[in-house]
Amino acid sequence: MDRPTLIEFPTDFPLKIMGLAAPDFAQHVVDVVLRHAPDFDPASVEMRPSSGAKYLALTCTVRATSQKQLDALYRDLTAHHMVKVVL
């Protein structure tokens, strides 16, 4: 049984993903997001480097269809070796 949620689905849901500013970091994140949200547009990713350019923050807004989908996406992102934080 799905747990209760205050979010009404479907909804556009922004995820903030942070990691070291490696050349392929954004592509790895997009690959994970697309596994859970196949309609996600990679061109919509917002990128913001840290002030020292050591880290990169990405904002990926997905069309979320359920809490289960968001939970699975969050789990996969946080398990990825390049990802430091997901908000």
C-alpha cells in the first residue's frame, strides 16, 4: 500500500542534485532520471557551479506521477557514487 502524501499527482517536481564537478556528472544524473521519468527533457537541466567550481548543482524538474516513482528516483540518485546530496 502506498503511504499517504500531501503531493497531488501528477505534478512537476524539482530535484536538486549536487556532486563533484566532474565532466560527466550531469550525464550520469540525467541517465538515472530518465530511467524513472522517460519523458524528462535533458535540455531542461539547470546547472550551477559552486563558488569555487569544485561542486556542481543540478536542478531536474520531472513530471512526477506517484510518490513511489519519486521514492525510487531519490533512492537511485542518492546511491550513485558521484552524487553527494539530493534535495
